[in-house]
Amino acid sequence: MAKKAAGTPATVLLTARQVPHELHPYDVSPDLPNYGAVVAAALGVEPALLFKTLIAEVDGGLIVAVVPVTGELDLKALAGAAGGKRAALAERAVAERSSGYVRGGISPLGQRRRLPTVIDDSALTLARMYVSAGRRGLQVSLAPADLISLTEATTAPIRT
């Protein structure tokens, strides 16, 4: 009997769908200040290419927001993009339970529950972007169009 391919749900999804991607391991403590900038430096990429995945609540429902590490999530803009009135970051335990990932390793791909996803529109100007591959210490680079397609995301200006 063949062994299952090892990996995270995100990397398994990318492989199964035959999406061109590249994995980028790094060794950075998730508790460092300016974590995104430190990860970008460790990977040797421009910080504007690296995106963080956040889980938020909009009018009581969960939503995934993907924004560059160079900015913060604009909750009001996210609420508007999602057709809601109010947004707040989800509590850590809620985000981890919903996504199936731990903080510092939440990927927009392969989440336990498929949630509506909004990706900051700055990704549309990039040839490749970096997001978590589903565990701390591992990023994946891929074309923004592939991430949008796989997550069935909408794009909007949701960063400050």
C-alpha cells in the first residue's frame, strides 16, 4: 500500500490541484516583534510579497483576510468588502479551531472549514506572493490568481 504524501493540508491541496508553487522553510520565532518583516528577511524577499492570513468575524460570521505583512488589516474595509457592518479579529482559539492551523501557521489554503476569503487587492500587482504553507516555519509562493481561484476569494483594499 502506498504511503500518503506528507505535508500540510495546504501543500496537499496545491499538489493535488497541480498548482505551480514553491515551498520556503525558515527558522524564526513566532513571538518576535515585526514577525512578518523578520520572516521576509529570513527568506530574502521583499516584505510586500509576504502576506499574513487572519481570521475575523464579520457580523458574527467568520471570514479569512489575507493582507501584506507591511500593513494592518482595516476591519472597516473588510466588513464592507464582506457586505457587513462590523468586523473584529477572531479570538485565537476560534481562529485555530476553524482553520485547523496554529497561530503563526494559519494558511488561507486547506482550512478545516471553507470560509469566505478576501485578499488585499495589492496582490493583483504581483507575479508571485508568499503565504503560510500551513505550519510555522514554512511559506509557499504561488501566483495570486491561483490563490484567488483555490480559495474562491474576492479582492478588495483591506489594508491600512
